Amino acid sequence: MKNSRLYPLVCLITGITIITAGILILNIGQQMMNIICYLGGIVVMLHSSFCALAVIGKRKILSKDSAKSLLISAFINLCVGVAVVLLPRFNLVPVYIIFTLYILVNAIIKLIDYFIDRRDNVSGRLKELLLFVFFLTFAVLMTFVPEMGRRGFLTVAGIYCIIYGAFMLWDFVFQCLPESIQRRFKTKLSLPMPVLISTLRPFVSLKSRERLNTLDPEKARSEMKPFYPGGKETEIPPDMEVLIHVSSRGYGIMGHCDIAFEGKVYSYGSYDLESTALFGTIGDGIFLTCPKEDYIRFYVTATPREIYGYGFRLTEEQKQAVKQEIGDIMEMVYPWKTPLEELYEKDPGIKGEAAADWGSKKWNCTNADFYKFKSGKMKTYFVVTSNCVMLADKIVKKACKDISISDPTGVFTPGEYFDYLEHLLAMVGSPVFCRTIYNKYTTAGWKYTPRIPYSSPELETMTETEANRLAVKKNKRNETI
């Protein structure tokens, strides 16, 4: 949304449209879903056609590999669109299957959450067990009672659309109210976009920018400049930023989330390979702090990736609240040393690749300080619930109590938070007033210097997946010896 002053109208039209769709799904569900799939198929076909025409028009300036990649992508999209339009009776079969799997995955997540909370003695864990029973029952019905599952899916979809549309209408009403009345209400988005859609939004944005950079480099570079919706332009830098990471391969597709405040980045993740389990999705929760410039430049160079920084304007009271929350977190942790730091203390002459794990690499390249949690929900990291987004939202809630996203009942992803921040960016009167894109182009003048040099540039720029894989191989080799 280029102009936040037009966003109330967008909320009104979108809200009415989604509510109407929800009502129709509840009454003529199968027919309505067929119409939605049909229109979606046409949109995909048109998009693929436009991409193919753009490639043909730019064939003189495109490399052979770029043109081939874009044409293959356009052809695949065209095939999908044609299949959706010509095979309407099969359109909803994959939708039902994906929805059933999503419900089942949520059940498994809730069960894992329960056992983690039980081990860490976290209060309120009975809720996780009850949600496990609910999601498991729903998944069983969807699987073994197909007709009931189909009706259940359409009912859930219809009700969701009505509620989501109602919140969009509330956003329209809220933004039309005078500021004196707005202050009496909360502006939080209580119903986020479906996680199956929102999770990949940053990735889709990245791929769109990569495609634009191939077809029209000048326009792509202009879109990398800090973006201010109409009415929010200012030269004053943000008081706080929420950073959403995304890359085009590996775990980076799912994204990552941090907080930047007063020149430092505050992040949460799992960096102790010895504590990880379940393919690295569970591990000791680790909190880190480091200089913002070193951190961002390292990530966009070594991964590589794009980072979307959503700037917040805070009052002095809100700044103090952020400081207080960070101080409270610091009271819950104790220092932790990465393997490379421990090796360096024993032998200052070692090289940076002496410990290849990602935590060691971040310590070496970003001047980060690492901490582990003594207790609480963040003592154990779980990639889909007690994750990086939970920490960021915890700080945002402390600073802006009236605009925080509601706690999710299932998966909580950086993509979901990305969608929420885009919503706040467009909202009139919200504290989010700009979006800055950090990548290898926009941070070209920034520098970071590893504390311990590497023996080759390739080792310094290894991705997270590559670094952890090498570290595991080294550990196995040492165990064998």
C-alpha cells in the first residue's frame, strides 16, 4: 500500500468482500470454493503470461540462464493455472489434504510443547495438552470421516473469513475516528492471516524482487530505498526496528526475526549443537546481543539474505518500557561461550574455522555476546512456538501494549509477523512508519571484521546449514579418533 491515507478504503472493500465470501462458503461451500479456485487459476495464468512476455521483451539484456529460469517458472505456473481451471472437481482435494496435515502438525506441536513445558516446569502447560486433544480429534475426523471433514473444513473457512473480514471493517472504522477517540481503543490485529499463507510471504517478496532485479535492475534498486507510506515521511531514524530475515534457500526460506534498539540487535535462537534434538528444531534457548551494523552486514553477506526492518516511533515512556523488558530478560539469563570462544581462550593462534558451528561463526563475525536462560518458556527453543518471533513480540508488546499481535494457538512464524507489520505500516496512526530493506546492495558501505581470521574467504561466507553440517562432521571425526 503506497499511501496509508487510502488504506482505510482498502480495509472497507476487503472486509466486505471477505465477509461476503465467508457467508457464501457457509451456504454454498463447494460451489463457492470452485469459483475461488477458478479465479485463482486465471490469475496464475495471467501472471505467468506477463512474466513470459517480459522475458521476451527483455531478451537482449537478459543472460541465457536468467531467461531460461524465468521461462521455466512461467511455464510451471501456466500448467498449474490451466489444471486448476480445467479440473474443478479435483481442486479441493489437495486443499483438504494440506488442511488435514496442518491440523495434524498442530496437534504434534502442542504435544511437544507440553512435554517441553513439563520438563522446564513452565506453568499453564495443561492448555497445550487440551489443544493437542482438540487438534488430534479434528485431524482424525478429517481423515476417517471425509464428509464430516469436508463440511468441517468449509465451516472453518467460512467462519474464519467472516471474522477476518469483521476485523478489517473494524480497522476501517478505527482509522476514520478522531485521534482523541482512537486512544481509547486498541488497534491490535487479533486474527492474523492463515499461517499456511503468511509463512512464505517474505520468501515470495524476496523472489519477486529477484525477478524484478533481473528484468528491470533500475526499478529494483529504487524499491530498495527506505519506504514511507503517504503521510509518514520523515528524516528522523526509527527508535526501534523489528527485523525480518529471509533467504532463498535452506532454513532461511522460513525466515528469522530480531529486535534492533539503540544500535544493538537482540536475538533469540538455538546455537548450541550439543543441545539440539529433533533435526535441530529443539535446543537450549540462547539470547544474544551485538552491534546492529556488524550483525546485519554479516548476515546479508554470509547467508546471503534480505532483511526487512520495520521502524517504530516510540515515546520516552515506551523506550523506557523496552529498556525495562530487555533488563528483565538479562536477569533471566547467564553467559554462555561458543565452542570457538572456548578454543580461542586456550589457544589465541587458532583460525576461525577451528569451530565451524553457526553460533561460533556469529560470535566471531558480529562481536555478539551469548546467554542461556535459567528457566521459563524461553529456556528451551522450539522452532515453531518458543522461537525468535516470540522474543520479538514480547518486546513489542511491552513497548506498544495497544497494538501487539494476539498469541497464536499453533505455529508462530516470521512470515506471520511480517504480514502483521505490513498491516501496521499501512495503518494510519500506527507507530510503524517505515520499512528499510537491508541486503548486499544497501549495506555495501558497512563492514564487519572477524575477531579471529579464517584461512579462506569461502569458510568466512559459509551459510548456517553449511556451517552446522561441517561442525557435525568434525565432531563425528573427533569422536572416532
